[in-house]
Amino acid sequence: MIVSVNQIEATIAKAAWGRGWPHGLAEECGRAAAWLSTRGFDGVRTALAAIEPGPAEPLIDETTDAIVFGAAQAIHAAPSAYDLLAADIGLERVVLQEIDQPLLVIGFGGMAALAYQSCYRLTFAEGCRVIVDGSAVSIAGTLPPSGAEAVIEAEGAGEEGTPAVLTDMEIDGSLWHDALTMAAESYVASSLSSRKFGAGAGIIDDD
Amino acid sequence: MAGSADDRARRSKVEARPPRVPLRPPDKVMRLSRMGAFFPTRLSFMRSLIRRLHTERAMVTRSVWEIDDDGYGRAVYSVTFGGDVYSLVAFSTSLDPEQRTDRVIAEAWDTTYVLFDGRPTSADLDRLAIETPRQEAGRFSKTELVLSRANKSLRLFAHVVDSLAVGRQPDRSMIGKIGYLMRTTAVYGNGKFGIADRLRILERPAVNGPFQLELLTVWLIRGFTHDLVEHIAKMRDPKRFRPLASDIKRHLGIGNATGLGMAPFLVNHPILLHSWMLARETAFARVRSIERASPATIDAFLVCLARARRHIEDWQVDDISQMDRILTLRREMKEIAGLSTQAWLAEPYLWDRLTAASERWSEECQELLLALMLEPHGELIDDLSSKMASDVEPTLQPSMSIGELADLLDETFAWAAAMDFGETASTQRFWYISEEKLEPRLGDRYREPGAEKELPLDIARQIQTLRAAIDSEPRHEIVAHFLMRHPEHRRIARRVQTTASNPYAEIRDNLLGADCRPIDMLRCKLSFFGASKFDPKSDLWTRITLYQGAPTFEQLGEADADDWSFPVLGDAA
């Protein structure tokens, strides 16, 4: 089925929030999924996979020139990594170990590149190298599966980029159903009382 | 209203420099009681849309009219605007009275619509005939820009048909009291339910302002309701049928029923809200800065004032609280008229003095006066219409130190710190999305389940929580580092960093309090649309009238196409 950018952003954000991720990260996860989707990647699937287990206590190790996220959950670790590199505090790299969803780290990179007008290089331990700016991404090699380790570095000022590239985003129907089901976890069950009083209007309008 | 060359020169002089009078402070403007007293102005989005349609000499054509004698079928209207063609595709069907509801929970409607990008083919129409009546459950594509539906006003629609069918005009008092043949119950844009994203029209200046396509859709729907009621009446008795008198037709706007969905929008788009407010307040300051009001603008103001008095006299609602406010407003408008003597009007800084004088009256009256003062000053303020769009998203400033963030919160967000959330009543309510067709609802935190899933509209409370959290952090620490450990504050940190330089971005009231009136937010937003005749059905729900007095399709090219503020229906000629 065809879905819009707005639908992806909103649905993924609600799914993440419904699974217990903080609102700020949930919103950015939605944008990262949309960024990937509008560039031909399966942003919805990778986002749902990252969202599904909910947030865990982060494992963070800090040294003088690097910060290392252990058992890195992309939804939390990736935005923090790009923030830290953008903060221009002399930090050379951020290491994400055992990344749950490597593709989503790239999606967050696209959003960070847009926000900070920067460009990022991701080097995976398995040899894959990725350059991402606000507009596009180039991948040399095969993107590794879950459990990979990546080093993220700032690659200098990026181009201004484009917020999204319009495409017909064909989404597998059952996958979208999963997304809607997970998003529904952020809704409150309806009751007779809430139906009657929660919206401040009657049920029938016959005038 | 153009005024003389001297007037224009004087206005240009004023415009060229910053207003002498400062903008009203956000502590005064961004309060719910005042926002809930707003009236539409000439900067409202419907007004600016109609002005541009008029300037472009846009023509609406009806290319399809496949409507049966009972008024059921489909129709297509097309308009070329900004070099692009937009088509309203309308479907009219029979509706079981049991299913007639204005709420989002509805499953069927009298009429349903899409705004199509271009001219639909027969195949498009056949596809849309299946999908459009399903609304949220339908499947749409990027050629559909807006999705909407409307139900008949049972009070008026049948009466108008009955009247026209026997060669009579409908009762003018009923037209004045109700003001529309149908009420829209939702108007969706920007990618909702699979329709086109806003990105599709970002490079189209004619329609990329706030809600321009949605409001174009509503204007076209209004024209369809006029045609539909005349068609049914004519089919009933072609010999005796008479069309609607042009002044009645012009006074028939389109109704709208609006609930809580509008309120979170204002909170979730703080930079956009700031843009709207800033334009409005800048316009007001420009007008108040005029030293010598020209006779032409004074005359135009007095004409508007007189018309507004009649408009307010026509404004009747069942809601006791709003009716009290209207009665007060009527009394105060008499005082304004009494104040407006020739000597008083001739003194310098008329508009600023009038503003100062209005401080003794209700906020409803003060905001009405603002709208009236803006009305004759189009040349001075209409440029601000183009500054009311914003696609800026809040962005984190990761290198800001915790000390700087603390100072920012203490200095710029003191209003939030001052709120007391200690009492039960101060957090009585919570906003949420119901699983039932995703209807936005408001619950009682202490009596109903679901508060753990509340929408994050409690901006002031979040600011307080953030301030407390950074209190124990080293001042030299950076925000990026703090958020790495405390991602729960990411959203509010990003927001305050962005909105600190946008003073009209935040509503400076407690949206969780037992005494919060969400309807104030609805009225604020709807006034920016250009809505009038606010008719509250509760603190959470209102009906309004859109495009009342606006030119019809046929009248768009006429000279008075922009002269429809505070419309009144005169006596029969």
C-alpha cells in the first residue's frame, strides 16, 4: 500500500511512544524512519524492530576522546552520538557497539545532518563505510545486520540538504498493520463515559 | 479603502520604520482568556486567500454535475490558481439519521469531498467514488490534496429547498440565525490518511501559506452547497422554482463543527503559532503608531464599526457563558460609538488612544476593536499575510551549557516556573487520543483510566521538571551530554531552546487545570482561519461559520470581493 511521509512520521512516533520511548526520541525516530523511507530504504521495518523491545538502561563508557555505547539501541544512542559530535567539544568519535538496528543509525544521521548542517562518516567493524548528509547516503559495502559495531565521526560541513524526497512509498500491508497496531498502544481505550463526555459534544446532531 | 495619495505616502512612511508603539507583550497576549476572545481580521487566512483569488481573477468551472433529482450523485468544480488547477470532487449520498454526527466517530456523511491536484479523469472519479465516502478508511494517493465531509443543517437545508421550490426566498431571519446549509466536520490535509504531503505544494506560492488548500476546499464546498440546494428545489418544481437571491446566497457560508483536535495543534506547532501572533501584533502596532488618521480610514472604520454592531446583534448562541459575553460586548460597542465624536477622532494617535480606552472594556471588546482597526489599513499591513507560514521544526542546540540553559529557563520562561501544580485541581485534566477513530478527548486524571498515555501538552510542567533536573548538574556540562543520560527531557529541552527567541510561541496558561477552557484555543486558531459566529456547545466543542459574506463563485471578480468582515444580511430589497 502507498503511505505518506506524514503517516510514517506520525505512526512511528506513536508506536515508539506507545512502547515507552520518551516523546523526544519517539518523534525523532518517526522522522528518521521517514527520511529512510523517502530515500528508498525500509525505514518502517527497521524502526519497528528498534522500537519493539522498548528502552533499556543505556551502557555508556566515556574516555577523553571517545564515548562508547554498549548494547546500543539506535533510538537512544544514535541521536546522542550525533548531538555529541555536533557540540564541537573536541570529541573525535562515538562508538556504538552491538547496534540493534544499524540502518536506523543512518536514518538518524540523515536527520542530524539536516539539523546541524553537517556530514557524518560511519565505519562498521565489518568493513562497510557510510557517508550521510541531509540529502542522501552512500554505502560502500554491505550494511551489517544487528549486533554490528560502528564508529561515527563528523565529516565536516554538509550541504543544506532536502527535508525529504517525494516518492511513492510502497509499504507492505502486513508491516503497516504492525505499525498501526504498535501505534495503538499510545491510545486510550474508549468507554461509554469517555464517548459521551470526553469530546464535549453529543453523539447525534439532528439540527 | 485605498485612500488618497497622501494617505498612501503617510502609510508607507509608517511602514518604513518600526512601529512607534511596541508590540503587546506575550504575557498579555498569550493567555487563554484573551486568545478565546479573538475575532477574524483581514490577515485571517480565508481573507488573504479570497484576496489572492480575486487578484488572479480566478474562475471556477463546474465540469461534472451528475446529481439526481433528490440531490445525490457527484460533481466536480475546478479552479486555476497560481498556475495550477485544483478540482473539488464532491459526492452526495443518502444518510441514515441515526448516523448523523459531527464527531470524528462518524462513519457516514451527507456529502464527502476531495480536493484533487489537477483535473480528475473518469477513472479517477470512479476510484474516488469508492474511496471518498469512506473518508479515514479510504485509500488515497498523492493526487488527493485535501479530504473533507459535510452534513446538512437540517434546520435550514430543507427550508431553503421548500422555499425555492415554490418560488419564494427563504426566511431571512433563519438565514441570519443559522448562516449555512451544511457543516463540515473535518478537513484533512498534509498527508493524513495517505493523501498528498505538504511537501507536494511547498514550491507553490499561491497555496503554500497556512491552511490555504484546506480553506480553498471549504470555499468550493460552500459553492457546491449553494448549487445543490438550488438543484433539488428546481427538480422538485421547475416551473415555480426561483434561485437564491444573491445577497442571501452570499450570506450563506459553510458551517463547521470543531472539537479538541484543534487544540493540540497550537501546542505542537509553537513556531507557527508565534508567526501568526507576531504578524497580528505587528499589524496592530503599525496601526497604533499612525499619528494622523486620515479621514478616509476613519470613515472606513466607522462603517465597519456600525456593521460589526449589527453583526454582533445577530450573534445568538445557546451557551450561557458566551451569550453573557456577547451581551456585554453589545453594551460596550454602544460606548465605543459614543466615544467616537468628531473632536475625539481628530486628535493625534487615534488608534492608540482607542486601544488605551478599550482597556476598561472586556477582552472580547478589545479584540473586536483590534480587528476593526486593522480593517481599513490593508495597504499598511497586508504584506504581513505572507509572513504567517513557518515550517521550522524545533532544533536542539547540543553545545549549550547547562548553566546557559538554566539562565534561559529562569529569564525567558519565568511564566512557567510561576505556575503551581501542587493542587489536585491544577492537574485535573489530561489530554489523550481515544482508540475510537483516534478522537482527541479530555479526561479526569483522578477519576478515569489512561493518564499514563496523556499527550505532552503540559509545557509549563515539563519546563519545571527540566529546571529541577538540571539543578544538580554542573553548569559547564553541555546539553548533549545531559540528554545522553536523561533522554526524557529531550523534547522539552529542544523546545525551549527554539522558542526562547519566539515570544508568542507558548500559551502561558495551565492546560491541565480544572478551569482550563480548551475552547479558547479553538477560537484562537479558528479566528486565524477567519471563522465567525462562534457557537460553543461546551468548553470543548464549538460550531462556527466560515465564508459568511464572502464572494460566491460568480461574485469573485467584483470590486467588493475583499469587503466581507462582520457580515450582515440586510432586509429584502
